[in-house]
Amino acid sequence: MRETITVSIPHQLGKDEALRRIKSGVEDARVKFASVLSVQKVDWNGDTLAFQVSAVAQQVAGTIQVEERHVKLDVELPWLLAKVAKIIVPAVQKEGTLLLENKKS
């Protein structure tokens, strides 16, 4: 059984700057986490990213929607990873907030 988790990260950057940072962050994550996840799909359609990755031999799919005041991440987790969602969600929230802090990059 799969479970969808949603994380909403507020920001004050505006859509264009948030989108730029998310795109950069996605590319950085591909390198940074290459030892634990394999990226099968990264497909941008306007302000929405559809992705599919494999982590811990589990398939994970989701979307990232960049809005004017927040970024919304929806991830469909397989049963095994859904069991550790309480650990995953705060980590994603923290990393996303750091990426979207209102500072010059």
C-alpha cells in the first residue's frame, strides 16, 4: 500500500526566485544523494516538476509545485518508506526551508 505525503514550505522570494532555487536544489540533490537514490525522471512543466526516484530499492514518485508564496511537495511513498515518513517529512521541511531562506545566493 502506498501513501502520499504533502509538505508545504512557505517563502517570501516570489515565484521566479523560488523556482530558480528549486531547480538548482534538485540538480544539487542528484549529486549529493547519488549514493542513496537514483533519479529515473525529472520533468519540468512550467512551475511544476514531476519526478521519479528509487531509494532503498523502493520507487518514489511525486511533484513539486512552485507558487508565489510557497512550494508544495507531494510524494507517493511505498509502504516501507511510508513507515518512516515521520522522519522524512521534518528532514524535507528543514532542507526546503534552508533552500528558500530569504537571502542572496
